[in-house]
Amino acid sequence: MSSSSPCGACKFQRRKCTQGCVFAPYFPPDQPHKFAHVHRLFGASNIAKLLNQLPTSQRKDAVNSLAYEAEARLRDPVYGCVRYISLLETRLKEVQLDLYNVKKAFAAYIGPPPLMGCCFTTACQPQNPDSDNHEHHHDAPDTNVNHAEVMALSQDGWNNITEQHQEGTAPFRQYTLQELIAATYGFSLLTFLSKGGGEITNNTYIGRLPGGQRIAIKRFTLMAWPYEAQFREMAIRGGRLRHRRLVNLIGYCCDADERLLVAEYMPNHSLATHLFNPRNKTMEWSMRLRVACYIAEALEYCINEARTLYFDLNPNKVLLDEAGNPCLSCFGLAKNHRKDGCFRTNIFYLAPECIVGMGTPESMIYSFGILLQDLLSGKQILLGEALDLVLGKKICIILDSRLNLQYSIEEATVLMKLAYQCLEHNPTDRPTIGDVIATLAQIKNNAGGPSNAIPGTEGQDA
């Protein structure tokens, strides 16, 4: 910097600008006011000291930040940039409120969005919310599972489905693509619920049929189900399953490259939403027992009566109906397929033997054990850590602290022991689904009437 063209800082201070002037790169000669404002608020010596302490790569941003704050303080000596930030935050909240009102008005026609057992999010996932989310512990990578073993449904299995499960349920049918486009307003973002599937993604939407019935629609990619006949067979088989603890699969669409499943609408979201989201009211102990009992009944039906296996059992697959009854999502009966392989969306709930391609009823028991662990803790904890606590009889450390000791320690001990048995590494050492049902029935009989209260939904529109 020559003496004939001092930088803005040296010009303001009326001093000679040297070759190594720390101000020169950031205060141009034609902007003396920039330094004047900064100097007035922070002082030239403090600015020089700050610049000398910072790496060269950070000095420009630091000077700009000081300049913004100085100009803001001239306009508002008390708050400065904080005032602008506050105004922006207020405006953001107004926009969010407007968006909420628009969605609420739309939901008055379509209905509130449920979480249909897909990874999402975030939920919040513990995250997971979440997830959400989040991230979300439900967003684990896919694992290849033997397609031939887990998808085999014998003809005897279908013959054993009783009339009791078929009465009073929605009929199963094939939908046209135009019907589902109309039901979701062209698969609009306003009807979008979640994205899941891991390696091969799929989207879930909410829709309304012309008669007013609200539905959930899972839209697979062609890569998930490249063969139309295979997808159609899977959908028809799943549509035959009817049980009071299962969300009914009521239809499908197989039109050109489209692969869609249609299910009943569950208005009270997923277990993950109520169990993991800290913003929701804590789920009562009796309601947690109810979830365990109902989901065990659904698994018993799948194993003993329908003779099929349930994929990807986790809290996102447990949905609550309008009365607050836990049900198992029918979407877990059909997963993405490619090259004769089934890809799960969450390996955290995956039994060790499934990693090498063996899906069995015992692997469902293992996943149920992880679900019991979630119900007890209210969060996801590492399996090894949980087993160490159980073996050390530190059950109170595992139990959800938000319960505030509002539970039976005897029931919690039995439930934790059952979870531990379900998580045995050797599949033959795990209890059968009949053993699980018997243990839960004993707990239920000793407890008071299970709560049907859904935490976090008081005062909300159904």
C-alpha cells in the first residue's frame, strides 16, 4: 500500500499506511465510512488485535460481521443485529403458522397424516424424532434376506384363515392408477407422509376415496418389484390376511411401471411417534403393556394361522387406530424385492441369523424382544448395554425415567426377562410365540385394566 493511497482505516486515522497494514485488505480506500462505523463501536486497537489473532482465511468474514453489527447498532443502539434476527425469527414463525393452517385446512378434507411404518423420521425418530427423526435410528441400511424362505406361504396356510378374520373388514380389490391419482391429488406433496425402504426407496401417501374412506398408499419403485406377476401374487396373498390386530391391506395397483399397495388409514400415528418423541406426553405403563400384548397376538396370527413371516418389526410398524388400539402395519408383510432378495429397512431389529439369509418365526421373536426393550426404556439402547444391565439386575436404569416410577416393578422384571429370552443368540433358545403370549397374559391378568389412552393426542382432531 503506497502512501498516496492509504486504506480506509489509515485514511480515517490520518496515518501512513504501511506495506504490512493489517487493515488494508479489508477496508478499501473508497469506503472510509466502513471503518469509521466499526471503530466507533469496537475501537481500532481491538479490531487490529482480533485480526492478528485470526487465520488469514477468517479475517474477511470477521470484518464483515463487525461491519454488519456496527451498522445495525447505529440504527438500534440496544439490540443491533439481534433485532434483525428477532424479526426474521418472528417472520419465520408466521410463515410456519401459515403453512400449518393450510395443512390443517387440507387435513379437514383428507385427514391428519399417520405414520404408516415407513422410515422416515423423523419422526422424530428419537430420532429418530423423528427422527425423524430424525438421525434417526430407524434409517439403518438394508440387509439381504432369503426371499424363498421368508415369502413362502403354503396353500394350507390360506385355507386355515378363518371366517372370523374376514367378517367386518374392508374388501380387497384392484385399484386403477387413475383412482389413486385422484385420491392423492396426483400424489401431491400435501398428501406425502414418509419415505422409506433404504436401498430401494418407497413413498407413503394419504388419500381419500370417492365414498369418503381415508386410505394409506405405499408407492414402490419399479426396481423394488420388477415383475408384475410377483407383485400381484404378493398383494393378493397379503390381502387375504384378516385379523383385528393387523391393519388391513385393502387393495393394490399394478399399472405399467407402477406398484402400489392400499391399506386402511390409522389416524393416531405410530408407536415410535408416541414413545420416542420427547415433545409428546409420556406413554403410560399400562398402555405399553397393551402394545406388547396386541402385537404379540398379531405375530401369533402370522406364525400359527396365516403361516407367514412379518418383515421389519419395529415401532414404526406399530400403528394406533382411532380407538387407540395398537395394530401391526400390513406394509410389513411385503417388502422390496430384487434379484430374489428381500431388503429390510432397519437392521437394528434384525435377528443375527437373518444377516446370512435365514428368516424364521424365531427371527420374528428376536425383533419382538427389541420392541419390548424399546417399550421398557422409551428409547433405543444398545443390545449389549441392555443385557449387561439385566444380568446386573439394574432394571431401574433401563426403565423409562419419564414414567416417574408409575409402574409395577414385578411386571417390569417379568417383561425385561421375557425380552432377554427373546434376544438369545441361538434361535432355538428363544421362546415360542405361544410362550410369549402366555407370559404376557399372566402379566395382564395380574395388572389392572390396561389403559387405552394415547399420549400426546388429547385435544387433537382425530
